[in-house]
Amino acid sequence: KKKRGEPFPMSTLFQTYADSFKAASAKVKGDLRLLEKLKGEQKNAQKQQFLSTVDEMKEALRDMDAEALSGDLAARPRLKSEVTALRKELTAIMSDFEKVCGARDELLGGGDVESDTDERVRLVQATQRLERQGQSLTNSRRVAAECEQLGEEVLQNLGRQRETIVRSIDLVHNTSAEVSRSRKMITILNRRVLTDKLFLVIIIVALVAAILVVIYYRWIKPLFA
């Protein structure tokens, strides 16, 4: 169980890519030191090896970025920060490569000019590709962040709608209870009205009977006496 304050662990794949990048980084730094001492065909061969290792580092960065975007949401900022730091490291290595190759060629004052020009063109193209990839990854992170924010807003709206529905259901239940109580009261009132009418009828019948008895004893019976 993760304790409060502990960093979120990296995924196994992300750590594998990071280790691969760091191993390649150590290798190209050694290649840079070696490039300072070489010239001619040996230097060109070493450049090709250097650029091949750089391509592996770029591939590892792409894999790390994809893993960071698909990883745990809470750990994502730290993974993205790790990718950004390694990308800056690669940019610095490429800058050192330019300096080493350019300074060495100037000191030697020659060599295969066409070959060096081709190397410079490939180096510029590789740097431009790296910049474009960095921009593309930045855009991807921005889109992912916007989608994440949109998802949070949708969830919040759904939560508010759920609360509204729950309140409506409670209101319906309360209204049903009030209607039931009203029906009971109406039934009681109807019974009371019916009872009052029955008493009234009984009273009227009793009065009519009393009047008839009075009439009989006061006026009719004396006629037959």
C-alpha cells in the first residue's frame, strides 16, 4: 500500500525505456570524446555510429512519452518531467556533437569537404527532426490535457445532473406522500359530511313524526271522540 508522501512508482516499460536511453547517452558521450581524436574515414564511421545511437535515443524518448501519456494519471506529471529532462539532455548532446565536429574540422583544415558537408546536412536534419518531434509531443500533451480537462468537466456536469435527478425523485416522493395524505383527509371529510347528512335526515324524520302525532292528538282524534 502506498504511503502518503511517497512518489508514484514508474511503470516497468517506462523504466526500461529510461534505462535504455541512459545507457545510449553514456555511449554517445564516450563517442563524442573519441570523435575529438579521430579524423578522416575513422571519424566519419564514428559519426555514423553516433547518429545511429542517437536514433535509438529518440526512439526511447518516443516510447517513454507514449507510456507517460497512457500511465497512471497521478504519476503522469512526474513521468512527463522525466521525459522533458532527457529530451533536454539529448539536445545538449547534439549541440556538443556540432561543436566537436565543427571545431575539429576547422583545426584539421581540410578532409573530405563534401563528406563533411553531407554530415552537417544530416546533422541539421536530425536536429530539425528532433525539434519537430518535440513540438509534436508538446502538442500531443496539450491535446491530452485538454481532453482530460474536458472529461473532468463532463464528469462534473454528470454529477450535477445526478444530484438534480435525485432531488427530483425526492420531490416526487414527497409529493406522492402529500397526495396520499390529502386523499385520506378528503375521505375523512366525505365520511363526516355523509354522517352529518344522515343525522339531519333522522332529525327531519323525527320532527315530521312529532308534528304528525301532535296533529293527530290535537285535531283528528277529537273529531272521532
